[in-house]
Amino acid sequence: MVNEQKSPQAMGTGPSRRPYPFARRMHTTPKSFIREILKVTEKPEIISFAGGLPNPGLIDVAGLAQAATDVFDNDGRAALQYATTEGYFPLRRFIADRYKKCLGLDISPDDVLITNGSQQCLDLIGKILIDPGDRIAIERPGYLGAIQVFSLYEPAFAPVELGAEGPDPAAFEKIVSSGDGAKLFYGIPNSQNPSGITYSEESRKACADIIEGTRTILVEDDAYGELQFAGKAHTPMKKYLPDQSILTGSFSKIMAPGMRLGWVCAPRLIMDQLVVAKQASDLHSNYLSQRIASRYLEEADLDAHIRRIRAAYREQADSMITAMRDGMPDGVHWTRPDGGMFVWVTLPDGCPAMDVFTGALKKQVAVLPGIPFYVDGGGTNTLRLNFSSTDTGRITEGIERLSGVIRSLCR
Amino acid sequence: MVNEQKSPQAMGTGPSRRPYPFARRMHTTPKSFIREILKVTEKPEIISFAGGLPNPGLIDVAGLAQAATDVFDNDGRAALQYATTEGYFPLRRFIADRYKKCLGLDISPDDVLITNGSQQCLDLIGKILIDPGDRIAIERPGYLGAIQVFSLYEPAFAPVELGAEGPDPAAFEKIVSSGDGAKLFYGIPNSQNPSGITYSEESRKACADIIEGTRTILVEDDAYGELQFAGKAHTPMKKYLPDQSILTGSFSKIMAPGMRLGWVCAPRLIMDQLVVAKQASDLHSNYLSQRIASRYLEEADLDAHIRRIRAAYREQADSMITAMRDGMPDGVHWTRPDGGMFVWVTLPDGCPAMDVFTGALKKQVAVLPGIPFYVDGGGTNTLRLNFSSTDTGRITEGIERLSGVIRSLCR
């Protein structure tokens, strides 16, 4: 379970007039560390590397506005009514077709369920698969949003150390093959959040081989697959495990996060259960936005749009890396991302990320300490830096200030 | 638990190449009966009383289109970005102000969380409150959507017989006060789904008195409070139990269901937990739609719009009741709704609703057997009829045919 203090609220014994009988699953849920930090860092004068927002300048507002007008003009009444749980069929078909075209994956529109961003996929997956105490293998460091949502299903997390090429194979095999194994393995093979690491082709195959034939289901979160700077797709692990994997995706990073549109692809029997869970959760995802997205994708050149995002993020990542190379003292290490939105920084031993966070904030720079990405403690000397939401000039300025803070704190 | 056969899929032992290790909570989840029936009844030649759709003719498409244009023109980039979990503040303030104005409820915008329709409120409530085995009091018959979503948290349902004035007080007191009592009571005091019954003022006060001081939390689902035909609001039960109740609402019936916007109001400590669960579930609700709704509510005359909906539904309900009075044989009984969207029909003993369903479908009329609204079996001679989605002429025609079927089957 998540190694975190129980909050008084969660125990129902806070400073209230009455103690509420919260469910057991709430007692061990981590309070959102990011939430609290982001509240501090939202001021415009702060250079923030703490969040995980796409660059708003790269949202095609005019294109989406036109798509919305078209939907309202041509089929507004239907777009505003209740709709099917599975989602708007032409949107599901677009997703299936794009998997075929870009990744060579043989996925039918019937294998695609539209969700509220890919975050909801994780909730539905947890709901249909995780019993209390089930072992869940997850990367170390792991995606905080996954840790939060899975925690509510009371699993036992089994973290797998993430190296430069992917999960440590010996540790992974030990978790998946020993004892009861693991109910699922959750991973982000492309530009992982928080580390920015992309699994090598060899690691993908090796991990799939370890999983194959066990009872473990792979949950492959591909939020950043379209944002590989080189524009070359890696092999999705689903290709090796078609019947033993669930693949999630999102329009948040390539279209617009505020529309909350993601999807999950799963084998038919798993899909049947996901649809039951989705219907119980909220009947269906926002139909108006599904229609606007589908219309937009008919008209827009998505490939060209994604190339623009990739080029911009590559430039922003380069600015960050260059500034770090120029300013960071010896003993500080960082990943060099091939895509996505994050750089992962490891400070010298004994240099607490929380002190760097506090010191940087005094210089109007926000960073995210890596601690909440560790389900078993650790990471006290790590930071996650986001480069996608800040323009290059401010990235350089922000990293200069951060480097100064680290130089003064970590000798 | 729900009295239903376990489906082979849910058991993970279907005709698959591999059995998937689904969580225990999925084993007892009822397959959506409505889902299956609605698939049959979606054809345009069918007169359908089976669904629960608002009348699409009463959606203000032009007003919402203009609001969307305004949002895209004035603040599109922000409306398409990630946003706060709690929801767009001006929309939350609108909801709080309207509670003050219409119901005299003292609710702050901070007490309001925006959700994906009110269905998601029930999922979040289940998540933060229900442990497996917890007793959940629910009306008998009860709202199917609530039964489905709560089932996933593995409660023990304690149904409370619903009479013409509200829940049976003796039965209710016995459940709430005896033994461990009940974790929560879920009810729809205004124009209940499926029965169409509205609790009397006396029943509201009596139920609140029974709950007060126990550990039971009231979950008051007010999807239809704005749709009382007389335009006069009833006292919300939350007024009697401000710190011991959760109130849910929805824009689906007064604006547009496809935008999936609902909300939940709760005491602060419960709200803290709802926000944690909401963030884990899907970060936040569709922000674009929240902005469009908020803009629409600035410009539109919502009260006038709701008066139009009430007048239309009243006329549609009258058509249904008149046609039933004219055509139904002796021994058939029905509720006379003061609002909402449903009429509840009780057939003579020994006249199975499933036979009526099948017979009516042959005459191109779809009805919904009441069985899935009973968590403990029963209801085999009941039907739910929806009047909101069908125009008056077709209502009369449909009820004539349905009466003929019942006359021939139930002598």
C-alpha cells in the first residue's frame, strides 16, 4: 500500500461535528501531493515546471471552434442527447484506423471504449480487475495518477525498478512469476511519466515474454506515443500480447485536455466488463465533445498538427537540457527524453528534493519533488520537471535559477 | 445483493481463449437489463415508453450553440485546457445561488462538485462510503442506475417499500435504527424513478427525523425537482439534515444530457473525500461543456425554459393517463405523476410484465418491465412507462395498443 500518513479527514476523525463512516479504501488513499503543490504554483509570475500541462499555444482553437459550429449546425439536437456507453462510432473507428495505420495494430472499433481522458480507463480497469490485496506491478518511479486511482481498490503495489532501457527484467520476472504473481502490470513504455524514459525494443519484447502465459494482464498506457520527437513509433507491447493486454490512449496531448476524451482497447471479454463499469460510472462520456472531436478529425490534418507539437516540445526539451548542462553542478543527473513532456532529475545523495522545492519557490520557480511517484518510499532526492507548458526563454531562465538553488543547497 | 444470475462473462469462464481474473465485485453486478431492452427498442417505427430520455425537441440547441461560439471566441484556449477537479467556479456559484433562490438552501459554491451527470455522483459516493457488506437502504422499487453503481461496491441492499406518500415509515425506521443500521439511504423524493411518486411534506420530515442522530447518511437524488408540473418546489430533505446528507443534481433534464453535467453537494469533510475520488476517477469533468453551460446560463432565461419543459411534460403525462383511463382493463393500476418523466403500472396478479413486454413489442410498442428495479426479487407484474420522450399523439396511439395487449393477456 501507499506509504503515506493517514490523513485525519480520511479517518473521519477530523475537526468535524460528526465522524463520517468513510469506506476503508479511503483510509489509505494518498492525499494529492501534486494538487497541493499546484495550488502554490499557479501564479503567473512563477515559472512552473511542476505541472503536466500541454502547451496551450498548440491547441487548435480555431479548428475546434469550426468543428463545434458544424456539429451544432448539422446535428446539434442529437449531439446534445443521451448516447451509447461505448462512444460515438465514427470516433471509435478513427482510433481503430489510426492504430492500423500508425502502429500496425489490428483493433476493431468494437474493441474501443471512449472514456473521460485515459485517467478514467485506469479507474474502470481497477474496478473490474482489482480485489483488495491483489498484487499490482508498477514502474518505480510510477505514474502518480495511476497510484492514486489504483490505491482506491486497495492493492499491494509491487514496484519494478525502471532503468534507462525499461523495467529491470530480473525484478520484473520475480514479481510476475513468483507466488501468486501479479494481477496486472501497469506501465508507460513511451516517454514515461514521471521519468521520461522510453523502453527499448528489446525491453518491450523481454517484458512481454515474461508476462506471456502468466495470469498478469498488461496495462499499457500510451499517452505519449504520438509525441516521440523523432516521429518514429515504437512497437506497442500490445502487439506481443493481444489477448493479455489493455491499451489506453488520450486526445489530451494531441487535441485538447479540456474535452476529457480518452479511450481503452481491450479483448472482448474484458471490454464487456469495462462497458458495464463505464455505464455504472457515468452512463457515457460527453457526447457533444465526442461529436466535436470526430468532426475535427474529419477536417483537420492531425499528422501535421502532431508534427508541430513534436517540433515545439523537442525545442523546449532541448532548451531545458542545454540549460541544465550549462548550470547544474556536478553530481546532478537527468534523463534526456526522446519525447513526451518530462525530464527526471536525480540530485546528489543527501540533497533533499523538498529543500530544493522550497528554495526554488523563493526564486519563483516551481518543481515537483519525486517522492509521491514511489509507492514504497524513496525518491527523496528526485525531481520531475515539465517542459511542455513553458516557452523556451522562460525554460532557460527557470533552469538557471533552479541550478543556482541546487548549487547552493547540494555541495 | 442483486438477485440475478451470474453471467458467464462476469465469472470469467465464458467462451474465451482465456479466463480473465475479474474482481469479485464484478461477479454480482447485474447485466444492464435496460441496455439490452433499449437495443431492441431503438428503431424509429417503435413507440417507445421504455427509455428515460428527455424530449429532444425541448433542448435549446440555438442557445447552446451561441454559448459555445461565445466561449470559443472569448476564452477558447483556456476552455480547452486542463482545469480544477472541483469544477468551473461560476457554474458552481450558479448552482449554489439557485439552491438559495428556489429552495432556500444555504449552500456555498465550495460545497458543490461538478460531475459527469448525477450518475457519477453515485459512483463517487459509493467509492468513499461503501465497504463490502455495508447495508444500503434504498426505495422499493429503486432507481436501476443506483442499484447498478452501488452493486459494484458489494453492499447488502435493504429495500424500503415505497407507498403513495413516500417510504413506509415503520419499515424505514426498522432498517435505520436496528442492528448496525444502514450506511446510507438513497432516495429520490421528487417524482421518483421508476415510480413517479413524490414524497409528501410529512414523509420528508418523518424520514429525516428517523435518520437524524443515526449513522445513516441521506443521499437525496434530485434529478426531477425542477420538473414538478405545478412549479412549486417541495422541501428538500437536506434542509432537515444539513450535515448528514448529500444532495445530487443534474443539468441533463433541464439543459442537455449529452453534455454530461451534474453536481453533488456535501458537508465539507465528505466533499474533501469526494474530490479525492473524483480526481482519481477522471481528474475533472469536461471543461469545455462546463464553460458552455455557464455561458448559456448567463444569457438564457432558465426559468422560462423550465416552464416550457414542465408544460410539455404535463401535457404528455396527461395524454398517457387519459389514454390509460380510456383503455386499460379493470385491475390495472397506475401512479399519477406530479412531475418527472415516468408512470408506474401495476398489472393484475398473475399477469407477467415480461409477457406484456413481448406482446407489446409485437405491436411496435416498447415498455420496461419493473423487475430490475427490485433488489430482492418481485415486481414481476409491474411496468415503467416513460412519457417525456414521446409526443402526445404517439403516446395516445401507443397506450391504446398497450391496453389491447394487456386486455388480451390479463383477464
